[in-house]
Amino acid sequence: MRPRLRRWPRRTAAVLLAAALLLLAGCAPSVDPIERLGRKAAQGVRPERPADGQPYRRWGLTAPLPAPPRPPARPLGLTVGASGTPPVLDHVRTSDRVVFLTYDDGAERDPRFVDMVRELRLPVSMFLTDSVVGPGYGHFGRLLSVGAQLENHTLDHPPLRGLPYQGQRAEICGQRDKLHARFGVRPRLFRPPYGAYDGTTLRAAAHCGVSAVVLWRASMKDADLHFAHGPHTLRPGDILLIASDDDDLDGPPLRERTARLLRRIQAEGLTVGRLEDYL
């Protein structure tokens, strides 16, 4: 007795035949429901964007920072000491309505600070101490990648005034070499710890290739701006120091102190420039 062959309905047979032809052609679509779901989910993913496309609002500003004027074609002339020592500055002589934001270490305590620098395109200068930053420097590598400048603040953060020449030179040149080895940068600017220096500091700095010793005219600490001397208003060319989280443990996070300072800068009709463009 011959076995009976199963007969498929014409419609089903046509579907099976079409599927077989697609497989043979190598272009059959996936029928895996998990894969289909994954594709659908992937199609719905969009890059994260700032709310309403205005990142300045996220950082507490009511308006975007004005673009700084075109920097000078070459850095402003610096008055070199009679013995070839670098000048000591707390401001830059310029009529451009810019001020300069500087930080000493500590930015790694506030990871979102990197996001702030990137989204607001802030030109900032970071004066780093090797022993304070610690091994790795990873956070500052991220800051460097978003446009921050890395400058010299000694190896171990000692008060330099009164130390012998060899010790001061080791602190300054040693950190210069560390930054070059880690990031390929050779810092030209130097800030002595606590702003303390003497003639020996300037001679050691000159030996280490420093073009300017950078202090500050006002510092942002305890959620307020403290001026080293009057008048207590911001002026074009001021160099500003935003205290690190280590120096302001009870204050708001670094990004919030920066935002408060930015609001004051805007209120006084100024904007932020890159210090290295002027020195």
C-alpha cells in the first residue's frame, strides 16, 4: 500500500516556497523575535541631548557665555626681570573684556566638572601638583581632551619661600617633567603653592622654562568672591582662582562655585578667555 502524501493548502505551500527561495538567495530576513525586538529598540535610541538644546541652562546660567574676542596674534609682551626671571602676574594688561578661570588641583573631586567644561566650552587652566592629584591623572586626561590647559603647581605642594635653590628647582622642574611624560605637554606657566615665592623661586622657575608666575586677583571660595585688594569689582584681564573642593570642604561643589562666578562675570559685562592665549 503506497503511503499517502500530505497535501499542503495552496496558500501555505506558496509561502513555504517563497521562504525557501529567499534562503537560497541568502537574503531571508531574520524571524528570531529577540533579534527583531533588538533591532526595533536600537532604532528608537537617540543620542542624549541637553534639555531644550541649551546646555547653559543645565549649569544654572540664564544666557550662554558670550564668545571671547579674537585673542592677540601673539602673546602679550611679558616684562622679564633683570636677571632673566619670569614676571609675576595676577592680571593681564588687556582692554579685551575677558577674565581668566584658573584651578589648583581638586577638580577630580567633582566628576561632573568635566561635563561642564565640555558643554560650556570653558577655557580653563589647571595648575596641578603631582602628590595631590595622585597616580593616574585620569580625570585630568579627560579635562585635557575637552580643551583645558594643564600647568605647573610643583610636585609636592610645599611652601617654596625660604627653601634652597636646588629644592625649589626640583619641585618645579620635576612637575614639568611629570606632565610632559604623562600628557606630552610642557607647561609654561607656574603657580607657587599658597602664592608664596621669593627671588630663589623666580630663578628656579626660569631654569625650568617658566614664562610667567601666575597668582590671582580674586578667589572664589565659600560661595563668594574674595578680592586680594580693591576695588571689589571684576576688571578686564583679571586672573581668578576657583578654590578646589579640598580647600572648601563645606562649600558647594566645584561646578556650582564655577556657575556662581560665571553669573557674576556675565552681570559685569565680561566673558571668559583662555589665559594661555594672552601669556
